Amino acid sequence: MRHIVAIDMRYVENLHSGLSRFSLNIFYNLIKYSSYEDLHFIILMPPKNISKDLNLINGLDLRKVKIIYSKNKRGLRWKIPFFIFDLTLYSKLRSENVEFFLSPYIDPPFLPGIKVVSTIHDLIFIRVKNYFNHLRLFKRFLAELRIILTLLYSDNILTVSRTTKDILISRYQFLPFAKEKLNNITVIFNGITTLTDSKKRYQKKSFCFNNEYFLYVGDRRNHKNLFYTIKLIKNYNLKFKKNFKLIIAGSDSYKNYKLKNFIKANLFVKEIINPDDFVLDELYQSCTALILLSFDEGFGIPVIEAASRSKKIILSDIKIFKEIAPSHSLILDLKQESQHVKLLHDYINKEVKVNPQIILKKWSWKYSSLKLKKMLLSNLI
């Protein structure tokens, strides 16, 4: 029997965000590894001028795929959870006999008669008190409401880690409509995207940096703890007379002006905005260590990406990092800052061995997509 699944890719307007990387990889592999099932897909894409760079459908069997492009960007729909009923979209999906609607994020539309699957990556915007720079109480209330509405309108919930699943159960199990959904959450881990040798060979070298450096990969939001990361490396250089740089690679779409000025005041910090996969691969390959001292995370893709390249990894002692970090990582207790410089020095000068094949096997987009497919099929029978 032919089953129609709609995939909401309209969120993927910023190609370099963690959400985009998750969405592109998990849904590409879901479609790729569903060739033997009678699953057909409708993909809701951003406007054409944005979608042309996504490369979502390259190499896929398009006989089972239909693409619908949005007329406009999502805009405020990213931030305000009250666009829950879209009559035009609903009519289109019903006319196509869609059975499942997959969202890689929160705030799904209300679609009576269609099973909605939403993805909750984290609750950072609720759990980290200084996540927002302004109107914090109002924005945290709005964020809480978005999660509750997501639980209400979704038939199934995905999370990207067991940590997020546990947090959701602990926080929302008192909601009568949510208890069963929370207990039945499917954990779909992030995976590692590898570049083939042929692609690397023909890609022009775009980055060259002679100094030793620590690498941070991510955006500039407050929970990333970048102020302290910069201070730690600065103190390490002063104490041990080193000249390590810190490279901050990622999106600067989150406007953190205090951090921007702090970066400018510390000349050993360099920024690379929106690096593509090839530049990011070079940065990982050449760094001394990845450093990620976040107060909270939903997963932490850079951790497994660095591990797959046999790099040293320096992390904060949060639950998700304890879940995903390889055994050779340095875990720093954020409440014991006085110990960090010495621990960092000892770790950097210690030899560590990593088997990247174990990492690549454990964190696989293929495996995660097969788990998602199994969940879909079990609800379609």
C-alpha cells in the first residue's frame, strides 16, 4: 500500500545552522534508505532562491519524491508559536493523502487527520537563565508555551539524545495529554557527515593557519560560554608562555554585541564565519583540540565530528557531553575553574589514542534514518 509522508524542510533557511545539518542529513538518508518500502515523500522547501544550495535531492530516486517550494521565508514564524493552522497547507496535504508530517523542529502546524512527528532538540532556551539578552521572563514563558504546544499538536516526538528525552519526561510528565507521548519518544541521534577523498582532492585549499590553535565550532549564543572559553585560553597562554590561538567557526546570525567586542579585544581569537564542509574539515584536521564548554546542549555535533578525526576534545561537565563524549575527552567541572589551566596543560601534553572507525560506526546518519523509518512503518501498519 502506498504511504505518503510530508517532510517540513522550510526551517532550513540557514544552511550552516545545526538544525539545517540535522534536517538535511536525516531526511536525505530516510528517503535514500526507503527505496524498498512503499513510502513516497512530499518535501516542503524554502523559497527556490534559498533551496538551490541545499543539495537535498542529489542522488535520490525522484520518482518517489515531490517538492513544493514556499513563496516566502518563515520570518516571524521562527519565533512566534501562533501560526498553528495553515488552511492552504492543510488543504494541499489532505489532497495529496498525506499520512505523516515530519518536522525537524518544534511548532508544528495543527493537521487534523494527519499524524504529526516533531523534533525537540533541547530546552536550552528555558533552562539557561541568561540565554536571552532582553525580556527574559517573557521570552522564557513564550519558549515554554512553544514546547507545550508542540507536545499537544504532535502525535509522536523525536529527540536527538537520551538526555533531552529524560529532561522532557521530568519536566512535562504532569501534563495529561503528554505522558504517553513522552514515554514513547524515539531518540534519533545526530550522525557524522564524511567527505570522500575524491571531493577533498578536487576542492581548492581555502584555509591556511600556521599557529597552533584550539577550535570552537558553533554560534554565539550565551549558553555556549564563549567569554569563559576565551579567558581560559588567554590564562593558559600567559601561565605557560604559549601562543595558542582560538578559532571560532560558525554562524554569527545571533547578534551578541558584548561578545563581539570581547573577541575584538583579544587578538589571539580569530573568526571564520559560516565555513563550508571543506573548510570545516581542514579546521578539524589541523587543530590542537576542539573546545566546547557550554552550559547546556541538545547534542553537540562538533564533539563527534572532532572525534571522527582523532582529535583531542575539551568539554564542560554537562549531562549530554557525558552521554556522547569519547573516553579520551577532557571533562572540566565548570564549578572548579581554578583547576582548569593545569588540567588543560596536562591534557594537551598527553598522548591520546582514538579509533575513528568506532566513532563513525556509532554515530551514523544511516543508522538513525533506519530507526526513524522503523518508527514510521510501525505507525503505518
